Amino acid sequence: MSVIYQKDTYLNDTKRHYCPGCSHGLAHKLVGQVLEELQLVEKTITVGSVGCSGLFYDYSNSDCIMALHGRAPAVAAGVKAVHPDKIVYTYQGDGDLASIGIGETVSAAARGENLTVIFANNSVFGMTGGQMAPTTIPGEKTSTCRDGREPQVHGYPIGVCELLSQLQGARYVARASLHDVPHILEAKKMIRKAFTYQLEGRGYAFVELLCACPTNLRMKPTEACRWVEEEMTKVYPLGVFKEE
Amino acid sequence: MKKLMKGNEAMAEAAVMAGCRYYFGYPITPQSEVPEYLSWRMAEVGGVYKQAESELAAANMLFGAGAAGGRAMTSSSGLGIALMQEAISHTCACEIPAVYLNVSRGGPALGCIQPGQADYYQMTRGGGPGDYSMIVYAPSNVQEACDLLQLAFDKAEQYRNPVAVYADGCIGQIMESVEIHERERDPKLPPKSWAATGWDDPSRRPTGFTSVFMDPAKCERHNDHLQEKYRIIRENEARLDTIDTDDADVVLVAYGTTARICMSAKRIAAESGIRVGIARPITIWPFPARQLYRACQNAKAVLCVEMAAGQLYDDVRLALNGSRDAGLYYRLGGMMPRARDICQEITKLLEEA
């Protein structure tokens, strides 16, 4: 009998709290598979963040440190200073990374920290009930922009990959989407590359994953995936922005 | 061997000699010589100096390095310490050792760059969320600042809690003769088996440092555990230095540079036959309340002197617990009390007593 699918050893069996159709579970799984394939599970120190993934410390078989809101890149830089030979990565949502933590995000990239950052962008503050985030796209309705984001009133969304790819310290910057299987496989390749960069000491690597949040979009999971594909990717084009 | 050194540089060297190998900081007067010194000194000893993008980041880098098992510190002044308060609360909640140095200036807010002690509330009460506490040492000269800073690293690891040294700007900027010894980690301290080092040892559980609890009953248990630790710290770590308090006419209560000025006031008062005792808290948290209560019982008058508008005074009154009155004399905004002015206050107080 041959094994055709097996759960990775990075994630444990704790029941997840995520809503049906949420992309976080998928994103965790891709990270877990990559760490396992690269034989890095035992070398990894996970830095979690505030938001829907804030209970991540319960889900992984790794040493895990939860950072305050937005501060994960700073915490990770502190961890990496002590353990340069270990794999240190942050897992952050868009409220955490692009809003309150944009300063730490830009500075860690500019310093060229040898870290991996996995950025789950679902275009809203999910945990607090779907408020507008810096990543909310024009026209998207949220609980703090009920008639849809109006750039003249609420400002424009931040393309984090576009921003980071301008920095000399950022070496690998890529954006994928988790709305269907081919794109999920593409995302996994990027995640793998981002961890390989750190393993080889090549510096800061960043992967943005466009994620579906059906609960806050008030959509069925399939509709939410379609919305990511049709609407989000227009504002956030997929691809590798930088590879040095 | 004694060496003439500027306070900030001496404290930075003391940290290195106590095994600190990770420093995260951000420039702010009057402490900038600390990051300047450590920027080259850490490289010499194989440590890491990282200039953070803000005090927010510095405090969170410190948290990360501490959680990873490193002996780490940061330093700042009042405004920067204010930005670190959330991280201090989180570091306490996650039980991570870390050392903070506040070389404080006059406030409020931007205030001025001259010495101040108006961060007393900020240091002892904290500005972060929730019930948390940390040991705060208040040295009154450069040698003591170096010794207490070195001790702070062991105490942080002993209690798995942040420890702060609160030195006013005068201590940071003054040049004094100091002797800095290499201080090894206390051999009685257990190994850091709790640290996040990568989970390659299945005999232990993976670490999960967090301050969030979805279940309030669990959160309360966590709080009870922390409070029990703070009770033990209160019991064991409160320190008061007393000089001639037993037969004093007046007891001056002061810490830091102000306590040194009080020594001058004591000498001047002695010329007029007034016996002055000095009660100097070395820890301002935990506050040496019982020791201070005893030290003040025989005097005709008690005078609290500080560079803050009655912040230490609050703790003095709590310690005296209504058993007697205490006077207050202060200067603010970077101006320091003068010994002769303190003497005048003493005379006034004795006339009223």
C-alpha cells in the first residue's frame, strides 16, 4: 500500500477555530508541507500575530511566540538575532501587517533581515468583525465602510508586494492566491522558495497569499473564492515581484 | 581597576560584563551614549546590536530575543519608555526575562533633556494593559547603576520577568570613577529550558508564548499565577538604604540623584545642629514600605524630595499609612532641587512640627 496523502508533522490535531471556507487553514497547511519537505520542522520558530490566526500557537508542533499587534517582524528579528541558524518566520494577516505593523514590516525588509514573512491578505480585519483594512479594495463593503470603500473618502489600498519590492533589503517578494487548486500549487512553490531563501541565508523573503473570508464578505465559500479571483486579483496582481 | 567613565557608557559596559549579548535601541537624549557604545562593543564580544526603527520595535525585538533565551536589553528615556509599555505588559504576561534601562528626563511628553524623575508612575505602575509588575531599581550614582544593572539580568531570569533600572539623566551624563567587574550568570539559576530554540527535543512540550486567552477562567488562573509571583517578589526584593534615620530630627525620603543632593543637605543642616536622616528606596517597585515605615517612626518630621510633583510622595504616604504626616519638596521640568533649598524646607517643617 502506498501513501498518497499524509498530514504534515508541523501542524498538530487541535481543532481549528476558523470559519467554513476560510483560507487560513489552507495557508497553514501549505507552510506545514513546505517545512516538512525541506526537513525544517524541528528547526523552525514560529512568530504568530494578532488577528484570526492569533491562536496559531495551539496548532503547530513548533516553538511558537505570539507577537503583539503588528510587531511580529520585530519579535522575529529578536529571535533570529539569538538563533541565526534556526528558521524564523512570521505569519500575519493584513490588519496586522499592512495597518498597525507596516512600519515594522518595511523596516525588517529594509534591514534585509534573513526572515520569511507569510502574509495572509483577506482584505478585512477578520477577527474583530470585518472592518475596513488598508487592503480593502475600492467598492468593497465592510462594517466601517458600509457603502463600499470610496478612495476619495477612505483612501486607497496598499499593495504590500509593490511597496516591499522597492526595497533593496527585500530579496524575494511574491503574491499568490488561494482561490483554486492551480493557484494553491503556485502559492506552495512560492512559500517553498521563501523558506529556501532563509535556509540559504539569502535574506528577506515575503509571500502574500490572497485569502477568502466568506464570513465577513457575507458570501458562500465558493462565492468568496470567485470574488478573490475576479475582484481581488485585479487590485493585487499575482506573480513574482522580485527574485534576487 | 577604577576608571573614569560617563554614566551611560559605564552602564553599557556593565551590561556587556554581565553577559548581555543582545541590545536593541533607538536614539533619544539623554541615553544615546548607550546605543552608541554598544554599537561597536557588541561587535567586539560577538553580540548583536540592532538599531530599531522605533522604541515600539526595540521593545518587541527585546521580547523576541528574551523568548529565544538570549540575555538582552534595551534603553531609552521617558517618551520612548512610554512607547514600550504595551511590550512590557506582554513580556510580563508571557514571563520573558528582559532588562530595560530608563535614563529619564524632564516631562511631560517631550519636556526637556535635563534630568527628571517624573517617570515614577510610568515605571512603578506601568502604562500597559492589565495587572503586571516589574522590579525597578533606582540607583543614585554611576557605580550603583552599573551594579544594579548587572543584578537586573539575574533577577530577570530568576523571576522570568522584565526588570528595569531607572536612572535619571544626571546619572547617565555624569562622569564618575567606577569599577566594572565581569559578573557571571548566577550558577544557582536553572537552565532556560522554557526558551524557544526550535522544537527538536520531544521530551518537552513546544513553547507557546502568548498573552491571549479565549477562556476567561484560564485567563484568571494565569493572572493568579502572576500575582503569586509578584507577591514573592514583594516579599524578597524590596530594598531601602537608610543613613542615620534612628536618631534623626528629620528623615528625607528620596531616590536617585535627588538622594545625593539630600546628602549635601544633610551636611549643611548638621552645621545648624539639625540631625538629618536619609531613607533612600533602592527598589521603587517593590516599594520598601515596611522598612520606610520603621525608618520614619522616630523623627520629628518626614520630607519627601523628588523631581516629580509628588509621585514618590504617593508611595511614601501609602507606606506611612496615616501613622504620621510627610512634607513634599520638588523641582520639575529638568530643574534639580538645591541642597540649600531642601534645608530651608527642613527648617520650615521643624517649625511647624
